[in-house]
Amino acid sequence: MDPSLQDKFESLERALVGPLRDGLIIAFSGGVDSAFLLWAAEQQRRRSGGRLLALTALSASMAQRERDDAAHFASALGVEHRVEESRELADPRYAANDGSRCYFCKSELFRICNAAAGRHGYGWLAYGYNESDKGDQRPGHRAALENNVLSPLADARLAKEEIRTLMRAHGLELAEKPSSPCLASRLMTGVMVTKGKLADVEALENILRSGGLRIFRTRLHEAGPARFVRIETTPEDMPLALQLRDLLQQEAQARGYRWAMLDLAGYRTGGGT
């Protein structure tokens, strides 16, 4: 392993000792970053002691696949894992889906985590924010700062690809999992978030996944009464998407969307803005 990466990993391990001693809750989504943080914290807990809890907040914006990944990873790791219902959709500020949606989502997540910490005597909260996230607009991180939530990966200056490298080195099963933000991120800014629309995204993305695509997004658009979906994927996977044309069109129209379109510009981060 690269010595500088090893130094970062050891810095992370040292930083986890104190919070574990006081009791640490990790907000665990089942994604790569929070999975690695949870694994690293559990390894450190076994060496130095302390208490560790993985907490997953469930709502309609979390796809079933993500729920399954979180449950399986935590079970295989042998850590205590609690699942709590999130009320984010009941907040009209979240449902409005403006540029602050992620702030209200994370505020609800950390409310749930803080409540669990109070009930069960944990001293600290942490989540998977990392060095790479510093270059993005992250309203959710503001909520983390307001709630005194730790971000040990960022403090150790670990970037996303370094996290994947460490996961591969330690044989962790989610190392190659594609990034998959919440389903609400697929709704274009200003399109109101509802359970029905989130279910629409999940159904269409299940078709893409079943067809062999790995990196993709289904974006929901509304222009007056017209509703349509725009599919992003890599140029290499566009032929696979076209093979699914009939299935995607039928599913989209059955759900009330006038068009299902393939975006020739391809997948890109931030395509929902």
C-alpha cells in the first residue's frame, strides 16, 4: 500500500478511539463511504474497546437495493444495526426540492441519530463525508456541522478512490459498488418530491440494472402538465439502454410519463439540477 495512504488510514484509526470510548453512532446508508467508515470503526473497536452502532434512516427515497446492502453489510460485519423511520417527506421544505433539499434530509437524519444517542447513551455521531466531497456543494454538511457530527474520513483526508483502494485491500464486498445517491436526487430541482415519483424512479432504474447497466440515472422532469423521464448512462452502456427501449417506454407511460428519452450527453454528476 502507498505509504501516504497508509498514514491516512492510521490517522483515521487514531481519530476513532476517543469517540468509540464515549460511544459512536455512524449514520449508515449502505454506500461505499459509510460502509468503509463503519468497518474501520468496528476494527478499531475490537482493538481498543468502546461502543459502536450503525443507524440507517429509512424513507421512500432509499431504494430497496440500498436497504438490502446496508442490512447485509452490517450483519456480515457483526455490528449492532438499528433501522429508524425518517419523516423527511412530511417536511414541505424537503418536498419542495429546491437547492436546500439535502440540508433538510440530513437535518432529519441527524435528529434521528441524536434521539437514538440520547436514548442509548452514545456520545458521538459520525457520517461518511470525505475529502472528495469538499469540492462539491453539500448543503447536508451544513446540517452535520450544526449537529456536531464528526466526519472522520474528511479529517483523515481520505478521498473516494482512496477509500475504494482501502476497501479492495481489505477484501470488503462493497468496494466496487457504484455511487448511488438517494432517489430524490433524480428529480430535477423544483419537481416536488412524492412517494409515487420516488417509486417511479426506482422501477425504471430496476429495469436498467436488470439489463446489465452499472452507471445510470433516471431523471424526472415536469414542464407544466408534461412529465417525462431522461435516462443518463455511460456512452459504452447506451447500446444496452436502447435494447431496453420498449420496456422503459412501456413502464414510463404506464406511470404517466409522456416520453422516456436517452440523454446522448451521457451520465454526469449533478444532472438533477
